[in-house]
Amino acid sequence: MNSDRIDDTLLSAWFDGELEGADRSAEKAEVEAWLRDHPEDAGRVRLWAADAEALRARLAPLLDEPVPEGMRASVLQRPAAGPPRWALAAGGAALLLLGGAIGATLGWQLQQSVPTARAPSGGWVQRAVYAHSVYVPEPRHAVEVKAQEEHLSRWLTRRIEVPVKLFDLREQGFELVGGRLLPDGAGKSAQLMYQDSMGARVTVYLRKPEAGTEAAFRYERQGELGMFYWVEAGAGYALVGPLPREQLLALAQAIHRQGLPQAGK
């Protein structure tokens, strides 16, 4: 293995569970040690797991659909020997779904190999969605403190006891509008709001997770709103917005990269 950077082929093999068995145990341990020491690569693997989870969720309903009439006709005309074509097609779909499910499951090996937190509970994620729905439509009072006020980051950091970075999403087309302090169960949370040139808004909900929780990087959709949520470096994040999944993922990746501890700090 290259001491400067892990080989992505080996990292993919670990993710797909291909390093099991006594003869591969040393490689598996080496990859897991690498991920513990390199949070950026660990984050990439979490994104792979999120993609696999989304693929599984998207394709799962296909297994419940009736066999198309064209496939049914080919079954009636098939030769006596060999499996029917619809069975091969269905088998292929099942394998694809299984692969997605396995990938997502193995992705959560990060819960053991990387110091992270428990999968976020639905409660705080729902509060993030609710807060987005309440404040995004506000034309004049969408935020409590505007982006131009220098104390915004310091104030929110002090209030929620989690370092609040003002993420730079200009490369993705979004400018910071500002932020606000919110109640969050027994604690407090922060909401940062961003807006693009067309007026579309997304929010980033940050909170201090309960002790002993496990991390997950997940995607959900509720009506017109999509959300990515995860726990990283002692902070819970929920990105919410009315954007296509791919665009929201690009924003989540930018936030994730900027939220990682800087080397040497």
C-alpha cells in the first residue's frame, strides 16, 4: 500500500467486503487503521454508502412490479431447456438490489473503524425539516443574524457548544444569508440559510449530538424537500432543500469537507 495515500482499489474492496478471511485480515486491518487516521477518506466511504442506500431504495419497488407483457410472452415461447428470460431479468434486478444493500450495510463498518456517533434519530432531523419550512418562506426575517455580522459564527458556537463554521458554498452557487439559534429538544441548535441567484434556499441545521451516538450519512425525501444528514467530529448536520438529489449531494460534500478538522489543528 502507498504510504502517502491508500489505493482506491483496496479501499473499494474493503467497502465491498472483499477483504474477509484470514488471508486478507492484515489488509482489512490496514485499511481500517487508515480510515481512522484520514477522516476525509472515511467521509468518502460514507458517501459511497449513502449512494448505495439511495440506489437500493430507488430500485426496491421494481421487485414488486408485475412481469412486463413482453417478458411474459417470451416465457411462453422459450425453449424447454434453460431458465426463462424473465427469470434471468428478475435475477439480475435482484442481484443489483442485493449489491446495493450489501454496499450500504458494509459502508456502516465505519461505525466500528472510525470514531463516529449513533445514527441520528428521526426527532432532530424532523426538527431540521420543520425549521426549514418555517423560516425559508420569510421574506424579511428569514434569519436572526445576517451573514454580514461578524459575530454570527462566534455567537452560535458559544450557544450550541459546537464549532459553527460559515460554510462557503459559492462554488455551488449559494450565498450565505445568515443564521439563527433554535431550541432542539432539551438543548439548542443552529440554522444557517443559503440562497442561490434564483432565490432557492437551503438550510444547514447543526447541533451537539447526544453522547454515545453512532454516525450515518443518509438521504431522505419528504415531498419537495430532500435532506442529507450525518454526524461528524462531534457535530450533527442536516442539509435541507428543494433540490435534486445530485445537487444537494454536491452541497453536502462541500459542507462535509469544510467541516473536517484541519491537519495540524
